Amino acid sequence: MNRFSSLPDNWLDVAASHGATKWVKQFILESLPQLQEQSISPQRVALLFADELDSRGLSTPAKQKNYRSNLVQALKVLDPNHPAIALVSLSSEEYRQLNDAQRGKLADRETRFLTSDQTEALVQRATALLGSAEWSEVAAGLAVLVGRRISEILLSEFSLKSPWSLWFSEMSKKDEAIGVTIEIPTLAPAQVVLAAIERLQKGLRIEDLKLNSLSPKLAKQTVNQRFSEFVAARCVQHFRELVPARSDRDHLYTHIFRAVYATIAAHWFCPPTVPEYLFKAEIQGHFTLTSEGRKLPNYSARANYDDYAIGSPDGNRDGRLGIKLGLLPGLVVLEGFRRGTGQAEMASSRNIDKNNQDKDKITEEQVKQGKPSISPDQVSHATQALAQLPPHAQAPTSKPKTKRIELQAHDVDRLSQLMASQGVMGSPMVLFQALLDRFEALSTQQQQHQTQTVQEVATTFAWFTQEVEALRLRVNHLQTERDRLLQAQSEVEQLQQHGDRLLAENAQLQARVLELRGLEEQLHQVRSHWQHTQAQLEGIQHLLGGRDNSPEQSAIHSVIDRHPEASTPVQGVPSPGNQPQSDSPARRRNRGETITALHQIIDAIIAWNTTHEPEEQLRISIPTIKGLAGAMGASYQPAIQEVLKERASELEEHHSRLLIGTRHNASVRNKNQVLRAIGRDYLGLDNGKQVKYAG
């Protein structure tokens, strides 16, 4: 019992958090307290867990591995060296067989090819998803553009590095790498990607996980369990016709953030002098840190990232790297590889200097021939001076060969005059050498000018390409807006037709009301005459004791029989002297009161959504409003549609800001309870039973 005395109060909750499923958590909660109290033996726990695995059809080591690992991690909370750990874990031989099978699976994989056109379409579609109001679509787009899981996006830190790259820290599955920051390229402009990441982090509100999670690993596991399935479904929905399927059963989501992103990034941004696998390892964070803090690439996961490659339509490998370098405005090589290129250039320069020094060393034979000795410092100084001169100005190491040429006298005079105008004088040989030097300098200058012109043309072409792409995006946006307006126009026409029908029906009802009012007036006159006659008859009967049914009374009844509708009160038109019998809030309102009540309902739902969690928020729609309007006597649907149209832009901004999509209400399980709480807290409704979601 002593080894358990230092356990924290919440040790059982910590242990249960390692369970990936409900039944594993339940087993941990039931068995570990008994182990802690020593009321059950480790052998008994291992036997019970094996029976539980068999009852669930988990009969092979491959199926049992993850669940056994969950229980082992839970046992380590109780005691890192608990004797039950060896009994629950798989044997070394079983792990060896599993690893061999996994390596064989990797070896059997076939590379799938993506064409350059497919990558452009994939990135364009992913960029468009960043503006969606559905959080899962935003996360799917980011999986393509930065190659990160949803847990990394929500729990990591990102900041702007360059127009096409971000600083990324706290990589998933690397607890020991916390605090290390790497530069990752973005397949869309970095500012746009960073804005989408910040919007997603703010909209999903995972601050509680950062504060309350027991460890960074548990926080990432919780985020993945909560959100990954929705993101994977969106990836399949939007990208399955662009990304070739694999033979295994991994999610398409896994391929996108792991292999596809790295493949496209290398094709676009990797310098041609850098090995592709080295570039992929860097941007994926696959490295280990030395004791001095230096990063060493780790290629153990390389096979997973070679599932996809850039190829031609006929299935051949493309092989090009860095095709976007020099074409996109603001695009530069990742900083880590700029340093590597510079070091390579410095090493090359050092090798050249060393060769020059070797050529200029004075040999022992020259010393023996009586030539003056030179100190090592003088040799070094002379070598450095020669290295700084242009090639044609350095002294030859041996006497050059000469040839005698014949020149006409007037050509020599022309050469002397020409070079004298340039300030050069001397023998014909000196003048001829100076002329050659000048010609070579002009040739070099012309080549540099041509190179500069080519660069300017490339820059202009890159600008033109960018403008064309911007216009293409603008055209797509305008086409989408046109389709939306056409659909809205069709809906407006339908509403107008419906309104015309309502106006016609209203005119008919008004005519009927006027007719009924005329009949009511006639009935009132008949009743007045009948009451007067009745009073006279009652007086006569009192005096004479006559019969009750007088001719006048029969006449009145005959009039009522001929107009039975006159005996029924006109609905909606109160008779003179009559008052409404009830003042219930459910009575029919006039149109002005209905509109006011509907605005109050919308304001109440907006206030509720702003202060509550996503699972308690509701999208503002006709069923939502009807649920509250029915209790307020304002459930007239044309009025609801009118108010929704009037506040459409405001509601669209509200839904987009809180990431409340069109199908959000289907995921809210207690919609009626939420509506009753809104009615009670914001509208003062006490009749909660009348509040019910109308969907």
C-alpha cells in the first residue's frame, strides 16, 4: 500500500482518460481501484481483460494491440512498474510479428500519381473552403493547404513568416519538441491561411481543453475524437474525385494532411538542389534534437509520405521541384534551405581558393634554382590577392606560348590611335591584349544584360499569371453570385405569386364580410322590431291570458329561418356593444404587433447564441422562430419570411461568425429545452409547454 500513498486525488480519472472507448474506460474504473486495494490479483485482471477482448471478437494481436496499450498506460498511472503491465502487454514476439506485417504492408504500397492540373484544382478548391460557414469545411481546406491535423490546428501556435510560409510550433505527437518552431510552406497565401486558422481556433472554443486537459497528449486525443470524423467526411465529399484512392482503408483525410500536402509543397517550393525527401522531412517536423539543440532529419516515416507523387497523365513521374519559385510574388525559399545553399556555396568557394593556393605555391625545385625564398605569410597574402583578381588578370603559372602574326602598318596605327583614346599605350602586344580584355568585358556585360532582361520578362509573366488567376477567381465569384441571385429571383417570383393569391383571397373575404355585416344590420333591425312587438304581446297576454305564439313572433322566426347566416356572429368583426371574451396572449395579433414580436424573437436568439456553447446554439430559421412565435400569437409564416428577408445580411454575418451552418440544428439534441430557456430568460414566456421546435 505504501507505493500508492503518493497518488494524486484524481489518479483514477487520469487513468481512465487513457481509455480510447467507453468499455475500456469502464474496465479501468472497475479494476484499478481493486488493484490499488489489493483485493484482486494482477493475474486476475489480465484474465478478465482477455475475456473481455474475446467477447468483443478481438481475437488477434493486431485487433487487441491498441486496447492493451490503453490499459498499460492506465496501469502506469497506478505504478510505472506494476506487475500487471507485463501480463496485459503483448509479448515481444507478437510485437515483432506486427511490425513485420506493417513493413510488408508498406512495401506492397503502390505510388499514386497526381498531375499538375489536379494539384492546382485541389488547392483552388481547398482555398475556396476557407470562406465556408461550416467549421468542418474550413478544417478540410486547411488539411490540404498546411498539412496539419485538426488537433494541431486548434492546439498549436501559428504566426506569419513570409507571404507563403508560417511559423508553426507544438507539433502533434512530439511532446519532447514543445518550444521548437519550424517554418512550413502554405499552398495558398499565408495571410489567408492564417486568418482561417485563427477563425477556426476562435469559433470552436477549445480554451477549456488547453486549461483543463491533464496533458498535451490527452488534449490532442480529445480534439481528434471530437472533431476528426467530421473533417474526414468533408475531405471525402470535396476531394475524392481529385485525390486517387489507396488500396488500404485509411481515411482520405489522413492522406491529405500527410502525403498529398508534402508532395505538392515539394513540387512547388523545394529548391532543385535539395533532395525531395529532405524537404518533406523538414516541413513535416520529422527530426530529432541533439543535446546541443541541433535538428537531425528522421526518415523512419518516409514510406508513408511517398504514397503520392507528381506525374504526367500517362503515369510517368514528373520529377520537377520548385516550379513556383520565381513566379509567385513574395515567394522565397524556406529559411533553413537558404542557409544550406549558402554553406554549400561557401564550401565550393573554399575549394576554389585552395586549388588556387596549390597552383601558386613555390616548389622546392624553384628554391634550389636560386630563386629568392618567400615566407609562408607572403605566399598566403599573394594568393589571396590573386584570388580577388578576375581570371584574365591573374599571372600565368608558366610562360605562355607565343605566335608571330603579321599586321599591316596602317592597322597597327589604327590600333594605337584607338587604344590611346582609351588611355592605353604600349607595344602592339600590350595594345592587342587590352583590346581583347575590353571585348571580353563588353561580351560579359551583354550576357548579364540579357540575363537581367530574361528575369524581368519572368517577373512580368509571373505578375501577368497572378492577374489572370485573380480574374479567374473573380469570374468564379461573380458566377456564383449570379447563380445565387437567379435563385433568389425565382424565390421572389414565387413569393409574389403567393402574395397575389393571398390578395385575391383577401378581397373575397372582405366582400363576404361586407355582405355579412349587411345581414347583421338587418338582423339587428328585425330583433329590435321583434323586442318591441314582444313587449306589446306580453302586455296583452298579461291582460287577456292569450297564447304565446303570436303572428308577429312567427313572422320574426320566419325571417331568421330564411337567413340562418344572420344568426351567426361575423368572425373577426365584433358586434356593437360586444367585447372580446378573452385577453389570452395567443389571440390573433394585427400585422404590426406580429412583426414586432418576430424581431424580439430574433434578437433573443442572437443574444442566446453569443453567450452559449456551440452545442446549445440554434441557427435562426423558420422552424426555430415558429417554436417561440406560436406561444406569442405571432406564427404567421409570411410575416416570418418577411422579417428573415429584411435581416438576411445580419443573420448571415451572425451565422458565419459563430460557424453555425445550414445543418447545425440537426446536431442539437435538446432543441425544445433551448427554445424554452430562450423564451423564459429573454422573452418572459411562462407558458413553456407551448414552446416547441417546429422542424
